[in-house]
Amino acid sequence: MLTALILVCSLASTPDLAACNEQNAVTVVRDPETFANPATCLMHGQAYVAETALGRDVSSDEAIKVLCVRGRKAAVASPAEAGSEAAPAVTAR
């Protein structure tokens, strides 16, 4: 199962968005739902962040990165527990 992980990344501290991860992101949010399909996970992750103030209030020096991570329950895992096992990322500015 996949969980969408939404990262708000500072382009000032991490100009290469590919290098943004849970440890250097300004904000980390997990979508509480799980998904079997990576495409569904990414689409729902984008929609989830778009419905929040976090998605609407992104400043010009920040970017949002959506990752789909495997095998973690959103309510249990903390950002420190996340590893590098992730499906492809989708980024939005």
C-alpha cells in the first residue's frame, strides 16, 4: 500500500527540488488514506494538499513535492521513520 507524503521545500535552502526530503523539508504532511496504485496515490496527494491552507499559502520561494511511500501507515509513522523507499515524485510550484 502507498501513502502520499507532501513535502513543502524551501528553494532557498534546497534549490534542487529532487534533493528535498523529509529531513530538510520545511513542512511534512501525510495523507491519511492509503492507495494500491502509484498514479492514484499521486493524484490524491496533490488534491489533498490543494484542499488545505498549506497548499494555498505556498510562498514564491517554496515548492511542494508529493511522494508516494510504501508500507507505512499515515497515523503511525513519523517523518524520522521514513526511509528512501518511495514511488516517483510529482512536484508542483
